[in-house]
Amino acid sequence: MADDVISGVYGSTGKVLSNRVEAQLSTLEPWTRHLAEEWLRYLQQYGVSYQITSTRRTFLEQLRLYRDWVTGKSKFPAAFPGRSRHENGTALDVVFHNVRAEDAAELAPYFWLKWGGQRDPVHFELDCAALDEQPSFFTTYRECHENPFIG
């Protein structure tokens, strides 16, 4: 399965994402959107079922989630407002229905996405450090480091 992952990054796998997923991903920054679309298309072609629960957030949305987390109303951690990659459109949260998050996360690095790990199992974000290793292909993604929230 992982052998043909890289070819999926450079050209679409041909799978169509639902209108709802496309709309949710449209709030992300272009480079994050493209990589997330390709990753989700790849997972979809192997029958993985998922739901995107969050993409870009406003400061107030992030504040609400942060308060819910620190007061114990949410089991998922949330960064303090102004420090979340969701606020600049370089992160998304995904719940998987028929596979473990760990299994889906194994493929995320092939799409230059980084998993939040067991601490935040729904969280995936653009991996700027990995992009640095691909300077010829990802020169337009250098903007990743121009953003004070990431890099």
C-alpha cells in the first residue's frame, strides 16, 4: 500500500472527495489543502471511512475549545488561542471509523502531514520540517516558515 503513496502526492489518485469534504478542506491554506486531499483520497481508495471534525478555526472558536479542554469538558487537547495551527489553516482534525488513527497516521508523512499522536489522535498538521527536505518540489511551500504560528 505504501509503495505507491508518493505517486499519489504528485498526481491525484482519481478518487473524488465528497462535496462536504471538499467544502471543509477549502478553508485550509492551499498547500495544506492539496496534501490533505491527496492523503484522504489515498485512504479512501483502500476503503477507509473518516469524518473531518475541524479545519480552520477563528480565535473565538479556538478559545472555546481551549476552555472546554482546560475545564475537562473535552478529552482532546486544544492550544491556547493564537498558538493553534488550526487558526492559520494548516491543520485538520479527522476521526476514523473503520481503522485505528495510528494506522491512518502511518501514511500521513508521505503527504507531508504530521500526526498529533496519542495525546491528540484526531490532529494532523502540515509538517514544515519535512517540507524543508524537498526544496525543489516545494519551493512555493516556503511560506510555511513565514507564518509566526508554524515552522
